[in-house]
Amino acid sequence: MGIVAGLDSSSGFTRVVVCDADTGAVLRQGYAPHPVEPKAVEVDPEAWLLSLGEAASGGLLEGVEAIGVSAQQHGLVPLDAGGTLVRPALVGNDKRAQVAAADLIEALGGRQAWADAVGAVPQASMPVAKLRWLARTEPEAAARVALLLQPHDWLVWQLLGRPVRRTTDRGAASSTGYWSAATGSYRPDLVELALGRQAALPEVLGPAEAAGTTPEGLLISAGTGETMAAAFGLGIGIGDAVVSLGASGSVMAVHHETPADPRGLVTAYADATGMHLPVVHVTNAVRALRGTAEMLGLDGLDELSALALKSTPGSSGLVLLPYLEGERTPRLPHTAGTLQGLRRESMKPEHLARAAFEGMLCSLADAMDVLRGRGVAVRRVFLLGAAAGLPAVQAIAPALFGAQVVVPQPADYAALGAARQAAWALGVNRGALSPGAPPAWQGAAAQIFEPGDELAMGQAVRQQYGATRDQLHPGAFGER
């Protein structure tokens, strides 16, 4: 069918993969950092274009017929009526809107009202909270805002030559706080609640639709947010969950509907295929492992993993609640981590090392249970992140999650998902594919780990962890 490209404009870099449209085989790759400060909360979007140009240089896109765009989520690109940037874009790691988010929750009538409205409760990172912050903090700039885009929307618009038509997709729209995945429609009243007045919003395209064609004749697909593109690149479906192991962590799964959660623990995203992608976040994941390694005087996580495997399931009764920087699931923003069960026999380095792994994975299993409690099936778990390759994680996770664990080989899954979407749009455009059936690309090579005979022991470890959690933080989860 041809050659397609997927680009992922993350918070710090751009990756480009060029793939065979029929098989998904990667033909060429490109990479370039963004010319911005690593922890910048305000960015000139032109930096994303410069990075893209560098990543795609050297004839990388030769022969490409369609391009898909994935980009960092929760960014806000405010434009005036003429399409000119009002101020630098506010990106996802900007936490200045915490008070604004709390104000919005109260203004609409509480967490339940937001869950009902858009399937998510405002967080500081979300565009709806950024709008409120902008209106309160920079009223002159806010008064000029006429059009609201996110990073992926803006990049697609630029690639198409800044046409009158501005577009987004279900995935990116679902992370704004003013579009409902359940109803498939915007809530302009929430934009007005945040900004103080209305603003234009991009048209929401379906998964296989094209945003347009460049002046050079390249088809540009709808694009999507990074989370949705990575899920599409992995090829997950109903019954699959993805556990992301970064400093913080998340659990997401494909579901046939939006599982509303009035507690705000579930963020109801839409995915890149027409389904839904509920996500539960935890504040502490690999940071608990790194902290434990430092406490034990180890050089890194490989040493911590090897040491942990010298212990036994349950860590000789030692339990680590890894809430080191407060916690989001359960909602304990002002708490600290806890080490409990210290007895003479448990005071050994290997038990503390294992308790760190069990604590991190039990916390993520708690997040997974939030999804299961809303009717989301989880039969297979994909582990992503550098820590997914640690032997201790691979040995412990299947029993604690109670499911088969898949560890895909490292790859640029968001860029691959964007390329797969481009192949879908290209196929539909040529009549070779159905809008309801994405191209069947070969799945990622992976290691597979089964719970096996350890399942009962995993349940016992979770019971030990849960008893400690409930003793120290009674009612933390409330009704599951």
C-alpha cells in the first residue's frame, strides 16, 4: 500500500519512524531533541517544528505518502483570532494551576459533577485548569484568546499549511477537560467557566479520518495524544492493560465505554481506535526503587533487583507503602511513605529491597483494581519503562497483578502508533481499508511471564500490603 511515517513530539524530543504501510516494518528512524529547557513549563511551539525538521532531515521522509502525528498531552496553545500565538504554550508539567483546578471543581458543584460531565476531575496539568489560571493570572492575554489547540493539533495545522479548518481527534480532545468521551461532544460551558467566555475549538475527527493533505500531496491523519498513540502502537485491545513504570506510574486499559468515577481516580480518555482508554495514575513508582537503592548504598536498580531476589515473597513481613511524595491513588496528597513490620529477622538489606518492589507493584495493583472495580477487564498486562526489564519486576509482577505479564522490547511505540494511524487513513482514502478496521500490523516482540504457581503467594503479599495500608490510611479508597 505504500510507505507511511509517524512522528512523536514528546516533551523533550521528536522521534520519527518510517514504516511499510502493510506490515508496520520499520524502514528508517530519526531523532532530535527539542531546543528548550528540560523542565520548561512554557514553550514557544516553533521549537517543536525545529525539532521535527531536524529529526526528519537527510531524506528521511522520501517516498512517504502519509504522516501521523503524536504529541505530548495536556499542553495548551492559545491563539488569537488571526491564528497568532497569544503567549508561549503551557505544557503538561506546568503545575501552577493547582488552585485553579480546585476552583473549577467547586464552581461546577464537586467531583461527581465533573465525572458526569467529562469523565475526569480537573487536575493542574489539564488545559481546562490552565485556562482558568490564564484568566486569573494573565487577564490581558486571556482576553485575546480566540482559539484553543493542543500540541498535536497545532503541529497538524502547521504541516497542512495553517488552513482555515482546525482539527483534533477523540484521544487528544478527551484530555482537555472540556470534551466528553462518553457523549463524543464538547462542553463549551466548561470553557466559559474556565476562561470567562467562549473560544473556538478544533473539529474532532474519527480515528481513520484524515485531517487533510499538505501542499506537497502528503496525507495527514487525525493524529492523537502520546498515551493513545502508544496504546495503538502496542496493539492492545479489550482485556489488555498497560502499566507504565516511570518515576510516577499509570495503569490504562482498553474498554468499550467510559467508566465514570466520582472519586476522580479514573481519567476517562478516548483511544485512537474508537474505543475508550481509562487511566489511573500513581504518584510514586520507580522513585521508590531509586530511593531504596540509595538508602542501601547500591549503585543502581540492577543491584537492587538482584538483592531483592535473595529475599522471599512477603519480604519477611516487611511492608513498604511507597507514598513518598504524597499519593494520587489512593488520594493522599499530604502523606508520606511508611515502612512497617520491622522485626529483628526482617532487618536485612534483601528484605528491604524486595519490600520496595512489592510495595511499588502492590500500589500499581491497587490502581488496576480501581479499573477492575469499574467493570474493566484485565487479563493481560503490558509493562513499559526501563524498570520493566528488571528481573525482580518480572518475577514478582505476574503474581501480584494476577495476570499474564508481557514485556515488549523497547521501541518508539507512540511514533509507531502514529504511523499505524497514518496507514489506516491512507488505506481508507484508497478504499483498501475499512474505517472500522485498522491495519493488522505485527505485534511487538516481547517476553511473556505467567503467574503460575505463585498466584496464591501473590494474593497473600497483596493482603499483607492491603492490611497495612488500611490500618494506616483507613477508608483511603472508599467504595471501589
